[in-house]
Amino acid sequence: MLERLEIETFLTLAEELHFGRTAARLQITTGRVSQVIKALERRIGGLLFERTSRSVRLTPIGRRLADDLRPLVAGMEEALRRAADAGRGVTGELRVAFLGEWTAPALLRAVALFGERHPDCRVDVREVQLSNSRASLLDGSIDVLLASFPFDGMACGPALLRERRVLAVAAGHPLAGEERLSVEVLAEHPVVQYPQVTSAGFKQDRTPDRTPSGRPVPKGPVGGSFSEMLTLVAMGRGVLPVGEHSRQYYPRPDVAYVSLHDAQPIERGLVWREGNTTERLREFVRAATDAAGSFHP
């Protein structure tokens, strides 16, 4: 079995390809680095590094060993971190946020269940907007966000909410009197666009460049917030595919919502920065998933 020093020395040298820098990082002597590597090579029965007076390079055997060891070491470190978190218990503070009014009840159910399971962890609930949702995750203002999928560049949990799509149109629009529409209708009307801060994946999902049959979708004006986008719709500047809960949470006499019968449902769930995956965040995701599974609207 490999000793920890052997693994650390080998992987560090495989990264640095320099005995002096490896010794400095591990806070041991260069001679000790050489001694450990030579002993490891004797055990394996082959050279791990090609050494010259000017360079150090991995041999094919060394490269394969490095590729095999890295994920194993990462897994061990993650297991140790989880054990340490479990030993301390789920404590401290977790900052959770929602984007869109109708997601708030689902988030609060998750907060309630999480609080029952982990009473020593304080949960702070906040609301974010389209304009600052990603920035709030990146700068650490919030730890986890209940938002619409896809949310590019973030870790995500399972879908907690699903809703059918409808098309928001001005109350006086020719489409306002229809009972149901096809997504293909987007090719015939300008579509109001989300602000630039939203991700490419999200925009393509909500306001695609083309219909399913490949017809180009004309772009309408850009709104700075969801309410502003609906105002552009009400002014007749364009149409906008939205979730059906907009009927309840954004009722307006100047906007009509018409069913899109062949559109895929919108999914929402928890998203967070991958590097911020703590034990309390994992437990919150579990609580949110369990709360969503036991809720029947």
C-alpha cells in the first residue's frame, strides 16, 4: 500500500516536474524527494520519471499512475472533508435565495424541513433579481438559489418544480383570443428578450433563436426585469414565452396568457457554485428534494 508521503511526493513532482519546487511545496529536502521517488520506482519495477540535467518528464508508466491516482486522492480528500463536516454537525449559517415570486413557497418548505433536521444551522432567506442572481452566487452573497434551469456554469440539484409554458401577449393582440398555440408561432412575432446578464443556455431555452422546425424567431426589445418585459408585451412590442404560474403571480389586465401546447415544461431547482459545496448545502438540497416530493399542490 502506498504511503501518504509517497502519493503526495509523486503527484506533486508529476505536476511541477521539478525536484526543487516539489521539495519547497512539501517542505522537505530535495534529497528526500529523490529518495521517495526512487523507492517508489523500485516497488513498481519501472521508471516513473525521465531525468536529465535540464528537465524532468513523466514516463508512460508515470503518466498512467498519475492519471489513476488523482481521482482517488480527490475522492479521499472529499470523504475526509465530509467526515469532518459530519463530526462538527450541520451548523453555522446558510444563505438561500429565490428568483421569481412563485418559487418562494417551495423554498420556504425546504427551509422548514431543513430547520427541523438541523436546528443548529441558521438559514437566511433572500430574494434576488435577474440582474444580480449569478453575481450573488459568484461573490458569495448567497450560497444556494432556487431558480430556473438551465443555469449555466453552476452545480445544480434535481428539478423541484415543473410548469407548463404559456405565451404572454398584449390583451389586444390577435393571438389573445386563442385557446392554445404552437411554439411555431414564435416565428411570426418579435419575442421580447431577457437582459444580457442571463446565461446563453437560459436565453436559448426561454427565447430560442429558431422554432423546433428551424424557422428563425425575430428578436424584440430587451427588458431589464421580468416586470419590464411584461410591460413591453403589454405595449405590443413583442410576445414572451413564460411559465403558466405567471397567470397567478403576474396578473395584468393588459396582458393575456395563451397555452403553448407543444412546448416542453419549465423546470426549476437549486443551483450553487461548485466550489461552495459544503455539507450543510448538501443537506439543504436533500431537504428541498424531500419537501418537494411530499408536496402535492
